[in-house]
Amino acid sequence: MRTCFSLVALLTFGVTIAIPLQNARDHGETLRNPFELELAETFSNFSRVSYCNQKEKLTWSCKTCADLGEFRVYFVGNESLRHVGVYVGYWPQRNLALTVFRGTIYLTNWIEDLQFLKVDSKYEACDASLSDARGLETTLQEEEVEFGSKRRKGRRRCMVHSGFYDDWKSVQDDVYHAIDQILADHPSAEVWVTGHSLGGALAALCALALRTSHLPPSSHVGLYTFGQPRVGNVDFAQFFSEKLPGAIRVVHQDDVVPHLPPKSNMVITNFHHHSTEVWQHGPKDDIFQVCDGSGEDPHCSNSLPEWDRSVAAHKLYVHLHMSCEPRAGPGAEEGEA
């Protein structure tokens, strides 16, 4: 089933952040490449496991779990407060401390009910003066800061979607504790975060918090998301891209969710993606186009007309259906995941 959405075309601000863009297979096994198809496939499978029930995750007993191999689970959220699906564990195959966030299980309603609200991101470095980065405190502002080379002097006003932010804060302490335990057991492990849909938004906030306020500056924090919605405004997107320049957002074809909440030049709906988009498209769905560092590359998924938006594309990433049990390919049966 294919659902189309008509969104009003709104003015946006743009910025290009220099990031080395390279092809997926050019650089062997290093984990710090801008995009690796093998990693995308791996993290999409871990994201699919997030849709399994709590027992399957705790015991690592689902079909996809078996395919991924040994994985030591340190934490599985009980979803008692805000129904945030998350698990944290250690993957010895690549020495990774991995945090995985689940998307919503009520996809259609969630798309319809997205609220265009923001709260202060509460990152002191982000809230600093644009001119001298002194770490000044800031509150909700009525004006926005222009992107680009002609920015006026003033405080950076980083704002994020209030629902995403509150969801992340509800599990933050448990996630931190689990990651700390993994790093105590495996000091050389690299920290990665991933998620699909709503889980992508929470993964982005988690990765940024780990990078800016929890882990030592020398720690590696990597991020791959799939079908992630916009998380915050243009200042937040720029700050995010500065702190996590290797972050990857995979967008499949005409998936509607990465185009929500809509971007505009209005203060309360001034949403903007962080870098870097990788657009999966093509007649055979096998082109993975690494986009520019602006977060809103007009030559990638933004090149499609506003009316061309699909829910079906949101449910299929890297040729795999985003659900607990494996269902591959365009003919895969659709579910709410």
C-alpha cells in the first residue's frame, strides 16, 4: 500500500559542512568511513531486532539475532513510562558497544500526529555564543539565526522536537549505565548507536549526548539511522554535524518520514536535518548516493516532488523489511513497523 502526502513547500536555510565523501566499498574494514554498505546492512538488522518482543531481545533468540551471531545484552528497556523501545549490548564480532532504538509500532497514527514543538536542547556548547563559544546559557528564543557565511553575532539557539527529547531523557540514565558497564568490560570497544524511524531520532539524540556530555573526547561515537525524521532546527543541525561529522542517515526512495516534521523559515517549525544523508534509490533500489554535508541536499531525496511521499518505502531499508522476522524485498508484506 502506498500513501502520498502533500506538504506545503516552505523556505529553508542551507549550510554546507565539509565532510569527506567516499564510496561504501573503497576503504576496507575501518569503522570511521562516512558510509559503508556492510555496516548499513548490519545496523539495519540490529534495528529490526528492536521490533522483537522483550524476551527475544533479552535471550537473543530471534531469527535475526541468530543471523547476527553472538551478542551480549546489557540492557533492554521495559517501556513502562513513555514506551521507548531500546536495548544495549556488546557485539564481539566487531568489538562494538551498541545501542539500538525501536521505531513506533503505530506508524500511521504517529505520522499524522507529529507535533511541531521544540524545547531547549540543553547542550551548553550548542547554546554558546556563535561568535565566541563561551558556553553561555540560553532559553527559548523568538528569533532564528541565519545559516551560512553572513550569520549575525548572537547566541546559538538549538531547539529540538519536544517529544523526541523527552523520550530520550526517559531512558538516558539506563543507557549510560549499560554503556559504562560494556566499556568497563571491554575498554577498547567502539560506541555506536542506531535506530529506525522514531528510533532514528532517539539514536541521534543519544549519540550527540554521548559525544558532548558523557564519554571522554577521545571516545569514538558512531551513528547510523534509517528513515529518521528531522530532530531539531537549523542551529541544532549545524551543531550536531560539527560534533558527529561521520553520522549517517539512510533515506529509502520516497520515504515520507525523513521529510517530517516539515522544514520552514518559521521559528516554531524551523526543522532541518543534520548531515549526512545517504539516499537509497534507483530502479533496482541498489544506488546508495552519499549526499552533501548540508543535511538537506536538493539533489537527494529532497529532489522528489512534495506530493511523492510513501509509507511503504519507510518499512523497507537496505532490502530488508523493518520488522522482527525477516521479510526481504519490495514484495514483503507490510506491517505497522
